[in-house]
Amino acid sequence: MLALDQFVDAMSDPEIRLRLREARPRDISEAETLAIRLETYRLADSQMLANSVNQIYSSRSNPWLNF
């Protein structure tokens, strides 16, 4: 379990560390799989937010899109 605890503590994102602890993975392999999944979700959310913001700004700069 020491390796598992060290793996979780090595995560740079505190949100992922917390979620990993809450999930209580049985071994380091399960923790790694969960960490990859959580990071993928985080990146997808960031990209989706960035795309939404870009769409808002591009529609404001195009007078034909303003209603």
C-alpha cells in the first residue's frame, strides 16, 4: 500500500488526488487507470469550456451573428 499512497501523493492536481482517495483503489494499477480517466475528463472539460468561450467571442465580433 505504500506504493499506492506514494502514487496518489505524486498527483499534481489536488482534485485528482482527492478523487483517487475517495475511490479507494485496491492497487496501483486501478489507481493509475482511474487517474488517467479523471485527467481525461478534466482535459475534455477544459477544452469544451475554451471552445464555448471562443464561440461567444467570435459571435460578438461578427455583427451578422448578433441577434
